[in-house]
Amino acid sequence: AVGAARAGASACVIESGGSLGGTATQALVTPFMKWVSGGKPVVAGVFAEVLRRLVEAGGADEREPAIFEPELLKVVLLEMCEEAGVDVLFNARVVGAEVEAGELKAVFASTKRGTLRVEGLSFVDATGDADLAALAGAPVAVGRESDGLVQPVTLMFKVAGIDFERFAEYLERHPEEAAPWVSVEHVRRAVGEGRPFSFAGLYRLVAEARAEGEFPEIPGIGYIAPLAAFPREGYAVFNNTRVCEVDPLDPRQLARATLEAYRQALAIVRFLKRRVPGFERCYLAQLGCRIGVRESRRIVGEYVLKLEDLVSCVEFPDAIARGCYAVDVHPLKPGEKGLWIPVPEGKSYTIPYRSLVPLKVDRLLAAGRCISAEHAALGAVRVMPTAMATGQAAGVAAALSAASGVPPRRLSAEEVRRELVKQGAML
């Protein structure tokens, strides 16, 4: 929306929740996953501005900006929209689409005052679930191509009352308990300086607890992952629950999955209190307001982004965004293995404009984790920095389409790229 407004459009956001930011603010999903490769950022533009303003607002540390405070992100995003002149509607859910001769003319949103009809010259589906695309009749796909299964859902949760000094001392005595990508020295320094850090590990403690029936059986989880730890404040946000074989489009299945994730979170907190030094007096401080969905429905677009495109770091001529996060597909069901293919340091992949343009329906674009991609490829491009980059690109394209009267399908990708560069994006 900010990208569209800065490109000269009158922009409106129809937000189903009570804050902007989606899973970042409503599901406690912090930190931002990788956007720096070889020491250089590959995502900039609006995302870089969000990071800068978070640091200025005290919602992130400039030495570790990936780890942010979700509550302050709510403020930053809403202020950015207000400054750009974006019209924001809260607690409004898109429930219908008006399509004439293959062109999307209007959307219908359910609100407390009834159903609103919102006309537009172009639209962006940033629902994550391709809700608008499906309502408009655009072709969509769900999950793995062979069986429709999607990645597991995760409920993030916050644990407070942590003695990080004691925890750091334990890690110094048992450095083998840290994941290979975790530097115990970095953790020690971060705790001493009171700045955020990410951690994963405690394999032995988890294995011992599981053998004694004190750790839940969670597919693919044999470790503890406080991915956003805040030593100064004494709390951490955990990415440790997993519920497999859930259809995120089915409200009953989501409710059952949420309850299962609640139970997993409570069991993990009990484990922490009983077995992990520094967590003896910890307590559950917050459960995510909604469960985090990695994958659901996505558009089928003019181009379907492929796994090989990412692994080979293809440079598309119509690239409108970059990313460098690994192909990260969690086990889809118990007993299966996941997929992890990192991008070499210093390298990045591109996302073509065509992957934002759905087949059959005009005046519509997609952004975020519902763009056109194979199941495995979506495992990389679904993360928030990349989603913001495709969101800015879709907003710019929507604005240019509205101004020129040229449908997004026939819009010049080079024109979109020029405006994105003007807005500070990295292509």
C-alpha cells in the first residue's frame, strides 16, 4: 500500500485484524528471516525503512535489527501508512469479488457496519491465502503438488522471567548444546550487553526429557528455539510448536491445531522450568493471537517460480524483488524429512513480475506467500522480508496500472522496475 501511494495512487488497505503486519504483529513471528547475503542486504525499499524506524522507535537494536518487538512494529506500520495517505480499514474481511468480462471491478468486505463495496482500478491480494484471487475465480493451487499437503502450522509463544546470565553460563560450560549456526561467544556478549539474540539447541536436555516422557512428541522438533531473545527485558519468543496435516483454509481444523499448539507450548514451558538453567522461575507470558501459517493457497500466475530458479539464483529480466533465505520446507507429516537448501553467501535469487500476475483475472496482483510458485520454492520466498519486497512491487504495479489504464498483465515490467528503484528497492 505504501509503495502504491508513493507511486501516486489512492490506496486502501482492507485488514482483517486490528493491526497491520500480519503474522509479525498478530502471531508473534519475530525475527525477520535472512535478507543479508555476504554481508550485503538484498532487500531494501520499504522494508529497510521499516527496520530504520523500528530502531528509532526502540523496537529493535541497530546491532541486531532482525529481532524486533512486535508491539512497536504495529505503531511503525500504521504511522507509515498514515504518512503516505493510505486509507486503512481494520476488522474488515474480504468476502466477495465483482468480476466483469474477466476484470476485477470491486471487492466486498464484511465489517461491523455491514458489507462494504470497494471499487478500484487495480487490486492486490496480500491475504497470504489468496482469498481474493479465489473469490475472483483466478486459478489457485494448494500445498505439495503430489498430495496437497502443506507445511505445518506453528503457534509462537513468549516466555518471561528468564535469568539470561545463568543461561549463558550454562552454554559456556556446554557449548555442544548450541546449534551449529549459534555462536556461544555471541550469546555471551549479547547477554552482557543486554541486546537481542537468536538461539537454538539444548539437544541433550530435550532428548533426556523426551526419554522420560517430559517433552512432547512434535514432528521435526528435537531442540529448543528461542529465536528472539531479549536479555534486558528477560523474555524470549519461541518457535517450537508444530502441527502437521492441517488445512489452514478450514476453520475447524485451525481451531483444533491451535489447541494442540497450546498444549505443546505449555509442555515446553514445564520442560524449561524443570530442566534448563536460567529458566527455573520462567512463565508463559503470551500466546500468539493467531497461529502462524507457512503455506496454504497460492495463485497460479503467468510464471510459476520453480525450485531450480532459486537454487540456480536465476536473474530474471523482469525481476521485481530479491531474496536469499534458504529453501526451508518443514516435514509435512510425521516420519517425513524436511528440505533445507541454503543460498551460498554472496548470492541471491530473483522473483519475476510474472509471478505476481494471476491467470484469467485482470486488474489483480498477488504479493507475499500467495504468489505463483511451486510448493518447494514457496518454502524460500514466504518469509517476511521477501514478502514485503513483493508487496512493494505489487503496489507499485497496481498504481502504474491504475494511472495508465493498462492491465497488470500487459504492464511493462521495466516501468515497474524503474519506479521500484526510485523507491529504494534492490533489484
